[in-house]
Amino acid sequence: ALSAMSFYVVLATSNVNINGSACALHLQLYLLTVTSSSAQGVGPGICVIPAGVDFIVSSLDIDIVQRGDITEGTVVYGVPSSRMYSSVFTLDPSSGIFTLPNNNNNKIVQFDVGQYPAVSLIVKNNVTYIVEAHSDSYCWNNETNNKRPMPGLCDSTPVSSPYIMVYNIARFSDWIMHMTADDGGGSSNLISSCHASIMHGSYDVGSTPDVQLFIDDDDDGNGDDDDGGGVVLSIVEVHVGVGSVPHDDDAIPSNCGTPHVYNGIVMDGWQLII
């Protein structure tokens, strides 16, 4: 794990000096302990700059894409207290450094509860799309939440639940807008199934997902890459089934559906039009 204060991430395409720290981007993820109050390199890939609050990263994923002349990406973090954070970044061609927008005083933004994120970006027609998945999250839509008189479903307070797996799917511009909202990074940053521009929902029960996003170039067979006016996104996801991790059946929230026990790797896949 990476022990440090709250931080933002600076990524670079070549070795550069940032507050005395060499930092390079080779798409590897190396995590080392930060022991200084100044920026510290954590191997080729990530420089961590403390920003003032105790913080530990227990899981992390990253993806970067090229959209025309723009190079952009996102880093998604999980912490031991089952909170999910994200930062977005773009490449400054003049310096070769990936930088974060000046949002929330350059703090990373909590967007959900959970652990073990996976993220995938893809570009189509100069538009970037994102899918992010993680486990140990919260089941918004269930019989109890939908029938109770109060609070309303959209006013629920999400609590991390073992093995609940969720997705977030959006145009990357909407993801950036959410992560850079100047609201102090409070509870309004938590994404729910009521979000106006990010599709959010639970899809399975398990742990440690990996996810990949594809564009279906001709889903309806008419020779183009849209279906009913939207781009068809195909999502393929794999994770560890609940039969292959220690668990107590009572610990799996039954109000989100009872999973099939499977001692191995589970693959899920679906499509949507966005």
C-alpha cells in the first residue's frame, strides 16, 4: 500500500524534475511509501505530492487514451475505509507532463464507496467514453429502498457492502465535469443511480473486477456504428466469484439479489447505447 497524505498525481511522458522528484510515464503502476513532505517518485508512472490529510491507497487503476491531439486519462483509487476516489488529467504538450485540472484545490474527489477499481477508456468519433467498475459498493435499487417512505432513493446514504459490484458508464467529458465540480468534494460528488449524465448501477456479486470497453461498429447490421442515434458500447468484465473468496452468506446483502456461488473467475458482458 501507499502511505502518504492526501495527494494529487502528476504523470509524465519522460523523466522530468518535479520538486526534486523524477517522474515518468511508462504505464506501469509502482507503489512505494512516501516518507518526505515533498513530491516523491513512486517508480515510472506516478509522482505523489502530499496535500495535507492522512491517506492510504490500497487499490488503483489507470487508463489513458489519445483523442485527436489530446491525450487524457483518469486514475481511480480505493482506500482501506472503502471509499473510491478519482482524478482526471490531460497532457501538457509543452512540458510532457500530465497535469490535473485545478479542481477542489487539486484534491482527489470521492465519487463512491467500495474497493478494487477497474477503468477503461475508448475513443470514437473524437468522443472519449469511460467505464469504471468496482466491488464492495452499494446497491441503490432494491425492493427495500424502492418501497420505503423515506428517505427517497436518491437521498440514500451509500454504505459499502461486501461483494456488491457496480459500474459507472459515461462520456468522459461528463466524468471530468463531475470530478472537477467546484463543490469541495463533499457528499454531492457521490455518484448514484439518479445521476443525470453518468449511468450507475449494480451488476453482480464478487470481487476484484477487471473491465474493458469496446465500440460495436455495426450492432444493427446497417453498416454504421450507431443504433438509434447513439454509439453502441460493449462492456466485458471479469471478476472473482463469491465461491472463491471467504465469505459469510449472511454478509452478502440479499436485498441486491442472491448470487450463484462459483469457485472461479466469472465473466459478465452487456451492451448499451449512449
